[in-house]
Amino acid sequence: MPATAPRFEIEFIRFFERDVRLRMPFRFGVVTLTEAPQAFVHVGVRLPGGGVGEGMSAELLAPKWFDKNPALSNEDNFDQLRRALALARGLYLDGTARSAFGHFAAHHRAQVERGAAGGLNPLVASYGPALVDKAVLDALGRVLGRPFHELVAGNLVGVAAPEVEPLCPDLAGFDLDAFLATLTPARSLAARHTVGLVDPIVAADQPAGSRVGDGLPETLEEVVATYGQRWFKLKVGGDVEADVARLVRIAGVLGRISGEWHCTLDGNEQYDSVEGVLRLWRRIAAEPRLAALRERVVFIEQPVKRQAALAEDVHALAALKPVIIDESDDSLDAFVRARARGYGGVSSKTCKGLYKSLLNRARCETWNAQAPGRYLMSGEDLTIQPGLALQQDLALVGLLGITHVERNGHHYVNGMADLPASEQQAFLAAHPDLYEHSHGAVRLRITDGQIEMASLAAPPGFASGAWPEPGTLRPMATP
């Protein structure tokens, strides 16, 4: 571990929640989401010299993504994630001084094992440390007076061989300090708009009286006109003919964009096998109205159910378009196993863990040295909300060198409209490039398809010059 990576104890970990209501239903995979709680984690750290810092993180308690068992209700899924948080708290509060990464590394295996003993799959179990680690980095940055990108680039987080190699033996000998030192914060990112499976494409798709009518865009056509986006994430649902028919309608709108545009296809595990996805791609290739869209597909995301995704070889599909894992990225070696099956990429999501993203980015660096451009990382969303969750995810994606990121929270939720005006103004004042006040609330600003985010590199801590108002958060009841 670098001598400059401080060791510290974690003094407290507290959990809170706040409800989120969607302005439009969002269907991804097997669920149509209309509301969900957002989790908040508040931690305190103490350095040996007496320095004390507090930090926070936030993430939606999203149903039917971490565990898609249809027998579980949304409330069951919420409780699974709360249990993962409680497990992490029990492990991290052990009174031992470690580096930030050292806390993660020391407890990773126990978190997964205890989660499994309690019926939590590894993706669910990892949610707890993912939020705690973000809050810990926020606290560390604040006590040191250093922003997120400096903590990582200077390896003040302590990502070092003695802790990394037992968890990721494939990275043995890799110069982590040199790699991290190359990471620089992005000033802007292209916003990739999600087209959900029940989203209206044009106004004719909305029956009379069904519009939200809040002045914000509702159809894909309106999104393009309002935000000027040039990147799109298109959900497909596992029925080849229905998917092709919907893509034809989407292509009719995107084809009117002046200049370059690009898209990705997200299967959300809706196909049973690779052969099913190949049938979809063959139908796309045979449909003249999809010629332009086909050429602009950058990658295909997790099309096969996780139970089969890493058991099947995808080289035949990957020869047509790169294929990445998302839901199958449930362990620190998932990307390694996926690579052997022909996958060329992996997603970054703060709900899966920021250290997993950094380690997978290091793998891309290593593997691309032998096969330039073959391996990639993408930035994906899970209806991330403005404030801490949005800012921490953007800061991580920007530091990883990813140039476009799926953003959907601003479309399905009415910005900060349900939050106190004082909290909205605090975030707007701290990050005037990232937010704007429009249609009665503070919300994410997207101009010509771009998100400006230089302000995220300024404040000490993890990318936020403002915090949620404590009075708006309720204590979380962990099962």
C-alpha cells in the first residue's frame, strides 16, 4: 500500500430513506417501476491523528434488477437490499484502522458469504458495501480536503497489491499506482437516453388523456427535440418480432436526427440463449428500415439471462457487435470469466461497487495492450436520482474515461420537485453547470446532448458541494 494512503477507523454507519415517485412508468426487464425508496448512507471516520470526517452516499432501492425472482414482491426486493446494508455495517464497524480500499477488501468475501447464507445473491450482497464505500470516500475526502479524483489518482484510497491480488489474482504484477495516476476527471459527458419498453415513441402512442402534461418531454420524439441527444439505449424484450417492430418505429425518429448518432441495445436478460439474440440480430440485418440503426449500434448489453449468460459462448454474436455483461457482473472475477466466453465489455454502476469499476477498468487497460480497442467499459443507469447518487456516479464514470453514459432518472422522475426548495437551491448553487431550474424545479441540465460536470471535481469529498436536508430523511428499518 502506498505510504500516503491513510488508515482510519469507521466510527458509525447510519441508514436513511426517502421516497421517489416516477412521473412516467419505466419498464426494464420484468418490472414496470412507478415508485421506489432511495437509500442514504451516512458514515463517520476517524484518522489516527484525530482528524474526523463525515460522508454520505445515495442509491435507489431498485426492485427486480438485483434479484429477478418473480416470486419476490417489490417490497421483498427492497428488504433484500436493506439486509445487504445491515450486513455491511456489521462488518465495517470492527474498530480496525485500514485504508479506504482496505475496508472493502477485508470484508468482501465475508459479505458475499453471509449474504448467501441469508438467501442474498452476490449482486444483492454487494449493494451494501457499494453504498458504504462511497460514503467512506466522501468522508475521507472531506477530512483530507481532497476531491474524489485526487483521492483515486494519488491512490489515497489504498488500492494496492497486497489487498488486490488475493481478490483479483489476474491483476498480479499490474502497476496500480501508475494506472490510477493516468485517470483524470471529465468536464462533460454525452447523455445516452434510455427508451424503455413502454415508452411512447411519438405523440400518437399516447391515448387521449394519458399525457403527464408537466411541460417536460414524454415521447422519444420530444426528448430528441428538447435535449438534443445523440446517444440512445434501446431496450429489447425477448420477443424477436415485437422487438424488431418497435426498433423500426424508433429508427423512424432517430433517422431524422441531423448529424451523427449512436445507440446500444439492452436485453435486460430477456433472451434465454445466445441463439435467440442471434435470431434478433439476423432479423435486424434483414430489415432495410433498420440499416442505419444497425450500423450505429455500439454494443449489446446483457441480452441473455444471468443463469445462462456465462455458461454459453458468445463469440459468434460478438463477431457481429461487442457484447457486454451487466447483471452477470456479480463478482470480482465475473469480467474475467465473461472474457473467456467472448464478451468484450462490462458496465460500471455505482450500485455494484466503485472498486469493482476501477479494477475492471484496470483489466481493460491490461487486455487492450494485447488487443487494442477490444475491451470496453460502459456507464449504465438504474434510475439514478439528482443529488448525491447522480453526482457520485458521474464522477466515477468521468474518471474511468467513459465518454457517454446512460442517464434516465431525469426523464422518469421530475427532477428535485419533491424536495425542499432550500435543498434544491443548495445543489444548484454548488453545481450550476450540472443543474438548472426549469418547469418549477431544479433538475439535470442536458444541452446539445451533453452533461457539463466540471464542478464535480471541485469540492472535497465525493463530488458534492451540498447534502440532503436531514429532516427530509427517515431512518431506515433494516430487517
